[in-house]
Amino acid sequence: MPRIAKDPQERRNEILDAAMELFNTKGYANTAVSDIVKKVGVAQGTFYYYFKSKEEIAAAAHDRSLAFRLAFVKAVSEDKALNAVDKLRKVLLEGFPAPQKDHVIFEYLHDESNSILHQKYLVAKIAAFHPFLTDIVQQGISEGVFQVDHPGDVTEFLLVGISFLFDRGIFGWSEEELTKKYQALETIVDRLLGGTNLISVGVLSNMNHQG
């Protein structure tokens, strides 16, 4: 029976999915390329056709995670049925934090040996989210719930603050320390946007794993 060739993007995603499953069950360090190709059922050469190394798999997983989250945030920002406050809550709660299944990749990035790569991805995430959050804040200004003179600067400041301050790979905060910072952030966000009780600690406390 002739072998059915898969679409290259489909095959790439298949390899990436298998790698992520193994990373989550065995750990990144304990997963070898041979484990990945065995799970997919392809030759080792097929892996190297799509990825140069296991490290490149991690980079691809990060990029895919960010792309999915950005697609969600774009949909939220363009949803005409939502007001600005609801959009901001959805973005901060559901779009900005990495989903649980992707946390293993961010643990890899948090390793000290990957500090430059970690910073690179933090900056890329901030730049990617910035225009969507700015659009939401501008909507809030139009709706009269945000009082901001420079929405682009404010959203950039907010994204940088959240990304770096709450990144466990950088500061290693305890749960108690994080809780106090979330409580402080509630007031800070409200003051930045010129509103009152716009964001709740319940929302912000769910952002406990940045990526």
C-alpha cells in the first residue's frame, strides 16, 4: 500500500504536538529527539527536516502558543458586543497568561542558561499584545470609563510591568508575595486607566504564570 504523504504544516504540527506531550509527561530535559520521533512514528531524519534541534522545538512551541493567544485577543478586541472593561478583563485573564499545557516551555525559558532567549520572548509578547490593548483602552476612553491622555504609553507600561514583575522565572516570588503584589496591581491598573474598580484581584490572581 503506497505511503500517504502528509501536508508539511500538518506533519510539523504533529511533531510539535508529540514533543509538547512528552515534555509535559517526562520533562523537557528528559525527552530526547528519539523519544519524539518514536511517538510520531517517523524517521529521525524527518524530525531534522522540520527542526534543527530540541531547542528549536521549544522556540516553535512558544511561537505557536503566542499566536493562539493573539488570535484570541484579536477576536476579543474586535467583538462589538463587549464593552472596554469586559474586553480588558478577558484579555488579562484568558489571553495574556500562558495556558497550562504550555507551562513546560516557559519553565524551560526560565532556566538561567536561557535568560537572553527568555527576555527576547518577553519583549516579543509585549510588542504583540500592545496594539490590541491600546485599541481596547481607546474604546474605553470613547465610552467614558477610562481617563487616559496617552493610551499607547499607558498600555505599554502596563504590559511591561505585568510581564516582568509577575514572571516567576525572573523574581521567584512566593505565593504570599505574589498575592500582595496582585492586590497592589488592582489599584495601580485603576489609577493608570483613570477608572474605579475596573479590575478585580480575582482576575489578576489568575495571572500567576506568565509566558
